[in-house]
Amino acid sequence: MKIGIIGAGAAGMIAAATIAENSNVNTEIFLIEKNDGIGKKVEITGGGRCNVTTGFHDIKEVLKKYPRGENFLKFAMYNFSADDVFKWIVAHGVPLKIEEDMRVFPKSNNGKDITKLFNKVFEENKVNVLLKHNVSDVQKKDDKFSVKFSYGQNMVFDFLIFTTGGNAYSHTGSTGDGYNFAKSFGHRITDLSPSLHAFTFAEKRMPLLAGISFKNVNLRIKGEKTYDFNGPFVFTHRGISGPAVFALSSMAAHEKFETKSDSHLFIDFYPDKKYEDVLSELNLSISENPKKEFINIVRTFVPKALAEIMCEDIEVGKKKCSEVSKKDMNKITELLKNMRFKISGKSPGDEFVTAGGVDLHDIDSKTMESKICPNLYFAGEILDIDGFTGGFNLQSAWSTGRLAGESISKKIA
């Protein structure tokens, strides 16, 4: 019995390991990878430390972190949860830690430890890892799958799993090849867009704000509908980045903001206070400090560089507090509660992923098997599933890859 797994990312590695540790000696497993090593993208998540999963234990709460695929993932997630992933990796020799933000990393802070773990499993279980094997075509003939490689050789398999990833991070091999393979078997591909990206702004003054961060703001953008998210972010030389930004970009992944002339992102620096309360606090500050320059009052509400830009925008110059009008006060309050930036584009973050993929309606969520083509399975980012930053995308890959591997193991038992 021959099993082919195309793509040695998170989903492909766990699928291969699962089958290897649960199958009989007559099963041959081939993990096929175009790169010169396995888990290239896995290693670079979390800035190279490998954010293997999340530290959140409540599966219902974890599932809420997926703008696309939440319901589909339920069975796979309960079958192989974040806690299960943690235990499995530790049991295979890599100690893990949960950080304050609930992200999980190897204690060594070295993402290569995860790929070393899988290489050890594959060696011990005689998994055939075929590196530098670029698949050019896949066909089904009778009940077998014929896989053709770019250098001309063919291999035939009884079962096949597509774990080829999305089309983000092309330098790691995630070029979206699997979408065309899926189409050739009659599968539909939903719209594809980058997710978990930073936003770039048209503002020429962005370098003046670079490095300024906030622990909790409200970010809001308008497309076909309004999207908003509260959390931390940081100004960059070109725009904004950080957890709240990535979450917002995930929610609104399919919106084409950068192509619209009126696309703006709005920042509320005081999301826990009403407009009237912020205005009242400003009025109190200037009444108590009438001789101070107004900019010095604004600097008590936001960092210096941002305060200077705000005051420049409303043209208060070096006005004393006693000289500031009610109109000026309303303008600065509006900036504190609803500062607007024009969106000019997107740039990748540490965990750039693809929103969209193989349509979930044609996949059995309890097995990961194709409803169109028997013995063909899908797992990982090739599916129309993506989550927020923080280990959720690797977790969905582990869960779906594990389920695909278990499903095949049961069939061949």
C-alpha cells in the first residue's frame, strides 16, 4: 500500500508521522517536497522561533480565531487540539513554553527543533522523504494516483494527500501549485487573498511615527462592510503593524482596499472612553494650565511625535491653552478618537498566510477526504481556512493533517 503526501509543511509532516506511527509494515509512505528540506515555512513562523500553537485551552474560544473555516474545523480541532499538539511535541522530545501572550514556542527558541523532531520520526519509521521533487502533474487512473515529477519520473499511489500550502511566502515553496492540482480533480477554489499582513499608508510623515506603539486601540476600516478590532499595534516607517493589525487584515482579507481611492483606516486611541469624556479631560487640562502651550497638553494624551502631527494638522501651532478655541478642541478630540490614514497597500508580517483555498463544501470535515474523488485528501493551508496570528494557522494545519493521517490509517488497518 503506497501513500503519497505532496508538501512537507506542518500538515504534511503531521499526516506522514501519524500514518507512520499507526500503520503496518506493508505501508509505504512518501513525503514529497520541492525544497531541499522539510518544514521551511514552519521554521520561520514567530520570527524563526516557530509559534507551534496557541496556549489557549478552551477549544470553543480557539475556533473563534478563524474568520474562515471555524465550523469546518470543529471535528478536527476536538480530535487534535492545541493541548494535544503541545503534548505530542513534548512527548517526541521538544520541550515547549507558553509565553505571556499565549503563544507557544520551543524552549530553545529555535524553530529548527520542530523539523528535527519530524526528521527523527521519519527516520525511525522509514518514511520516504523525497526532497527537491517538484510535482508537475497528478492524475487518477482507475483507483490509483499517478504523480509526475518535473524531471519526468512517475510514481503511483493508492492514497494521496495534498498539503501544498497556500501562495504566501513563495520563497519557502508555498506557491499555490496545489490549487491547480485540486482543480484538475474537480475541486473549486475560492477567492485568494493575502492575510495577516501589515497596512501601508500614503502619509509621507510615517517615518516620524515609526516605533510608537500602543497596548490597546480600536482599528476600523470600511469596505463592503465595516471591520474593527481592539488590541496592540505599532507604527512603522510605512504604516502600521502588530497583532491588532494582523487580526483586522484577516477579517477583511478579501477587501481590495489598496485599489480604492477612498480606502482609509481609522484609529481610536481611547477605545474605552466616549468622545465626550476625552473632550472633557482635555478641557480640564487646559483650564488648569492656561499658560502652557497646547501641544504639551496633547503630549499627555499621546506620544510627542504623534502629538506634534495632530497639532500640525489642526493648525494650532504654538498656541497657549488659553488661546485654543472650542473648534480646535473638537478637532483634536476627533483625532484622538478617529484619526484617519489613507491605505496604500499591504506588506507581509511574520505569519503571512493565504485567505481562501479549496472550497470546504467538497471536503468531508470528519476525515479530510474529498467528496469528489475517493482516497484523495486535503489538509493545511491549501484549504479555505485561515486564522489570526498567534499559532492558530499552524494549529489548523496540525489538526487537519492529523485527521487526514488517522483517516487513511483506519482505511488500511
